[in-house]
Amino acid sequence: MPVFSGNELAGWTGGQWENGLPPSLNGISNDTRNLPAGSLYVAIKGRNFDGHAFVERAFAAGAAGALVASNADVHVAGRPLLRVGDTMKALYDMARGYRAMLGIPIVGITGSVGKTTVKEMTAAVLSAVGSTGRTLGNWNNDVGLPLSLLSMERDTKVGVLEAGTNHPGELAPLCALLKPAWGMVTNVGPVHIEFFGTQEAIACEKAEMLRILPPNGTAVLCLDGKFYDTLREAAPCRVVTVSLEGKADYYCRKKDGLAVAVERTTGEEMSFAPPLSGDHNLVNILFAVAAGRGFGAGWDSIRTAIENYKPLPHRWNREHVRGVLFIDDAYNANPVSMKAAIDTFAGFPVSGRKWLVLGDMLELGAAERELHEEIGKSLVKFVWGGLIVVGSRGRWIADGAEAAGLSGVTVARCANTLEAAAALSGRIGKGDAVLLKASRGMKLEETKKQYVLLVL
């Protein structure tokens, strides 16, 4: 975490220190559960909570100061309080001031799916060029993104940060804060469509990452996407394309069990062992390759970064339990990522049978039943050991599968993950594989934990 001075933070926010001026603050946080010692605690008022209620707890946890609203009834004897008109605005003011002070190029990433994977891969690749800052985990919203900016060390040479949205109008202020030199839109799909209405509206929102780019900036887009033309028109600068086909600036082909990334303009190529399964992840890798080459990374360093990539939790994490392979891809789900995971799993080599444990996809609005049923109908293309669905919406996946002709396999409709674990118990065995996929709110990874308890 970078070290800030009290005067620095007061200058950026226009606030006033009360009870003295801390000589330094080691980082900035809004979470008392993992507050770095000596840091500044930011009291943010949300819809369901007020961070001002935790100021005393923050100091007990080791905070050196707290950012609080001027009108907040917060008084901690002898403890430095930075009083500001609005703590959320002040958080942005601090991030904006620090971002201007750093003066570094930033790669901004958005999209319906794949943001975090592309961010992690791109940051790993660019680390070979210089000190690289990145979004903390998946902190890509209105609070997480400014905190991620404020977490980058002062010697950072390039930043790689993702910006997410689930309501119209949320992305523009995040992009304005980032001021990216490079902008990537991984793809556009019916994610959070409950709040956007149409995929076209989602594409328009994602294009904010491109509209903000300077004339000498760079946009990286997937040539295969349905909304490629819409996104390209939004970019006021040069556009670099990626694709699984040879018409893009960076494309990929498979050879002898390896993947080969090709730079079309030079004809140079790089063979590598993909760290993640699925064609969609090859496209994710190409985004990182394009950024790496654009920032001057050599092919050998790019290969090393890609092959050493380790996914974050619940993103295609594999674990064997008594001879059964569980693939935990339960971080989140929407029609795009659900289909990609199923297609990838269908082609995954296993000695036994393949079992699907699928759950609700949330925030799909009026089309939610149809979109779940479409996932179910797509299952009949493959051979499965069984289909276990979890949740009220998950049942529609089973309905769609059976309506499309899925038969001769176990189909179980479960209310929760404990029932799903029980449905697997006694049916799966050595050599089998199980895919877990649903929206984050379903916490479908609990199925594996409960299965372990059942078979112990």
C-alpha cells in the first residue's frame, strides 16, 4: 500500500483535520475487517449501512485516521478525523488526485464477462515491462475502483484496472476517473439486462470505456463480437483487434496440443500451453498479448506470464474429491458465460461421466425464463452423466433440456446446494467430473463442500 501524508489528503479533498494531523497514512480502506495498520479509514454511507458507525472499531483495528462527513456525529477523543462535505465524493477526489500525481498510462477493461481474467492476465504480462498496478480482486465498482487506484504503489509504471456496471450511467464516471490510455471491451451479452432492457443498451454503456480514450490512445476489441462495429465507432483512436480467426491483428490457432498466438502485421507467433480451457479463454489471452506487445513486452516474457497464470477463486478451479473432478466456475454466471463453460466442459477430457450442477442466473429481467430454458435446450448437443439444477430459476434449465429431448440421464431439481450434494452422492464415482456454474448469489461452490461432508 502507498503511504500518504495528511496534508496531501486534505489538499485533494478540501477537508479539515480534527484532533491533530497524522504524519502519514499507510493506505486507504473502507473495511474494518481487514484494515491495514496505520491506514485511513473511509466512512461511506450506503443504502443499508453507514460506515460512520464503525469509526471507533477502525481505530481499534489500527487506523491512523478516519475520513468522515462534516455533519456526522462522530467524536473519537484524540483521534485524527478528516472532515469533508461528502465522504464518497472525497474518495473520488483522493483517487483523482493520486491518479494525476502518478501520471501513468492505464489500461481500462470492461465487458459483460471475462473482465477479471483479462485484467489479471494483462497485468501479469505487463509486469515484465515495469511495475504494474491492478484492480484488487474484482473491485470494479463505484467504491472498489477508486480504492484500487489508491492501492497502487508510487513507483507504478502502468495500471491495469477493470470497471463494471449493472445500471445505465454507472460506467462514465468510473472511466473519467481512470483516464485510460488503452481501453478494452471483452464482449457484450445479456448481463444485468434487467436494468438495461436491451443488449444494444449494454453495448452503448460498455462503449464509455472507448469514448474516453485520447486520440493517441488504443482500443482493443474482439472482431468476432456481435457489437464490434458499434464499439469500433465509439473509439476516437486506433483499434487493435483480436479473434480466433486470421483476419484480426492478433489471432490464435491450435497446433499439436498447444495454442499459437499470431501477430498478423509481423507474422511473429508464440506457441503456449493455455492455462485455462475453452476458446473464450484463448480470446482473453489475446487481449493480454495485444497489450503486452503494445507496451513492448517480448514473446518469451509473454509466454511465461500466460503459462504461469493462476485463476482467482471460483473461476474454473479444479479439485479432485475421492477420484471425482470438481470444476468450480461458480464465481458468476450469465447466458454468455454459462454457455461458454458448458461448451468447454463438454470437450474436457475425462475418463468417466460428466455431470452438470447449474443454478440461477440473476438480473435477467423479463427474459429470464426464456434465457434459462435456452441454456437447457443447448444441453442436448452433448452427452451427460446427469443434470442437477439448483434454485427456482435453475428449474427452467431442466425444463428446457427435457423439452428439447434430454432423456436417459439423471435430472434432479434441487432447492439448495445441500440437496444438490445429496443428488450427486451415490451417483458419481471415480473418473467422473462435475461442473458447478451459477450466479454469485447462489454460492454454488457450497455443493462441493457439502458433498465432501456427505461422503466422509
